[in-house]
Amino acid sequence: LLNDTPVNGLTYTDETELENGKYTYYVTAVWESQGSEKIESKPSEPVVTNIGGMTMPFIEKFDSGSYDTNYWNISPYGSGNWYFSTIDWLYEPCVAFSAPKMSEYRESFISPYVDARNSTELYASFSYGATMTGAADLQTLLFEVYDGENWNVAKEFKYTSNKEDLFYARVNISEWGAGKQTRVRFTAVGKNESYSIKW
């Protein structure tokens, strides 16, 4: 049992010191009416998250074929729209995002924490690309950095080519990540009516 005190808000932070690994959480609801005993629900479906910290320099090749290896996470949990691919783009393997059709979406692929406490400058380098059959102006890929309290947009990408080109990006993230334990995420956001949209 991790927490036996009811949480009145919508979030809960596990402040125990955890070793690197995969952890499963369950949530129950508690009802209490005046003059009666508390009634607790059955546990929710499990929520599984990767907890991990990496040292500098952190290089991710995704050659294991699993985001569990280096403790990446997907939000919202359970989404299958972020996936590993060995057929998209020129370099393989890679991580790809396929936008759900007939919906607005905002989904993230989140790195493990990286220990940059001894760094005064911090840069992130990666390649990216996109293929779309329409509504490109409604689709955005955000590269964000966590500063310990908030996520900050370090770079915003729009679809700019009708070819399956890969582009190289080197982003200075010192402002948010240097001197801290930090993490980054790629967030695909947009509206897809009926098109084929991939990052």
C-alpha cells in the first residue's frame, strides 16, 4: 500500500525513492456518507509507468525495439499512436507517431530523467520528419523540456515538405535543463479529420 490517505485533487506524486524499473499503480475510490462507514471501490485498471534516471551524455538509438529499455513513457497512458518502426524514414529503428483520425489529439513521448546537475550548457540533438496527405497547417510537433516544475516549449516544428525528408535539429536547452535533473518530450498536437499524418 503506497498511500492510505484519500487524495482530494486530481493528481498524486509518489515521493518514495524508487530504483530504475517499471512500476504498476492502482487507484481506488472512497465513498463516505454521514454516519456510515467508508466504502472503497475495487482497484482501477493498472497504470504502468517507467521510472529511470540516465547519466550524461545520454544517447538513445532505440535499437532495443522497446521504450521500456531506457525508461521512456507515453502520455496518455495506453495510447498506441506512438510506436517503434523499422520501415519509416531512412534511419532505423525510429519512433513514429500516427495521428488518430477524426479527432483532436495531444500525445507525448517522454524521456527518462537525465542527470545534468554538473552541466552548465545542455544541448539536445535529433532527426525528425513528417509525411502528410492533408491538413498540414493543423499539425505540430513540439519539443519540450522539463525544468523541475513545468514543461517548456524549446522548439516547434511544422510540416514543410511533401517528401519523406529527415531534418537535423540541435536545440540549446540550457535555460531549462542545465544544472538539474531534467527530461524532454516530443508532443504531437493537432486536429485530424481523415488524413494520413505521421511524424
